[in-house]
Amino acid sequence: MNAPTFNHGGLFLDRDGVINVDRGYVYRPEDFEFIEGIFAVVRRAADLGLRSVVVTNQAGIARGYYTERDFQDLTGWMCERFAAEGAPLAAVYHCPYHREGIGQWRVDDHPDRKPNPGMILAALRDLELDARCSVLVGDKEHDILAARRANLGAAALFAPTDEVPDALADEVLADHLETICWLERVTPTLRDGARRASRVSRR
């Protein structure tokens, strides 16, 4: 596998609460409401050299509220909407396991379930992304923890309500206009830092 290039970072996005309004266990297109500005975020990320990747816990599968096929059908529809808006997603990773799951989905602490970094690490490997130049936007503490454990360059908490900010996050974002501004500010800084670190390591 080729080594990641310095302009080949990723934008990791949680789904519910970042891409769509979190109504709890959403699995049908008619219940899926895109959050304003998310398509513009992915388009701007591409301009900045970031590939957009969704990483989402899906306890609803584990609990039997909907099936793996339901999730895949919704994901296909969601990806088509992003593509139609000129904002294609590079990949979608999900974790259907939960400690209170049913049958095969019952796993106490699956390595893919955030705050564990398994989904992020898989995407870094599969898409040959440079963790140092990659960022995450999530709406829960476990998203930020997963980013830290995967050694991503930066992580922001998307909190459009009056929730208490996550102290672990590098930034707290009130809307996706702020997400775009944050990406524009942090992405060049991370890329430059990775280049400098690489030059030092080769000496």
C-alpha cells in the first residue's frame, strides 16, 4: 500500500445529528431530514483535498428496531442525494453492534463502536488517508474520543443547541457555516504540520 500523501486527508462525519436531524433510530428516507449546509460542507471539504467519510454507530440494528438491509437501503438513498448535490461521499462505515444487542449483534465492547476508533482506522487504511491531515465532526463525546484514539489531526463538536460544550473538542460549531470556516482554517495548518514533521523525520 502506498504511503498517504499529505494532501489526502479525510473529513469524518457522524451521521445522526451532523448530517441529518437526530430523531432517534432513523431508517426511512421519509424520516431523514438533512441538516442545512451539510452538502456545502462536503463540497468545500473536497475543494480542500479532504475525502468525506461517514462513521456511524447503528444500535438500532443491534436492538432489532430495523434491519441491516433497512440501513443499507437508506444509506444508498443518502449517498445518491449527496452525489446529486455535487458532494459525493467517499465511504460510509457503520457499527451494528451493541452490548444490549440481540443475537449476533450483542457484543460488549466492539472495536468499531465509537468511542472505539475501529471505523476510523479502517477508513484510514482502506482509503489511504493521512490521519494527521484528517478531521472529524461529531455531535457526541464518543465521536470526539474516537477521533482522539485514532490520532486524527483535529475534532470538532457540532452543537447547534445550548448543550454543554465537549471539553475534548478543538472547536464547537453552531451550524455548518461554522463547520466550513473551521475546515478552511484548520486543514492548511494540519497539512503544513504534517509536511514539517515528515521533513524532520527524514533528517
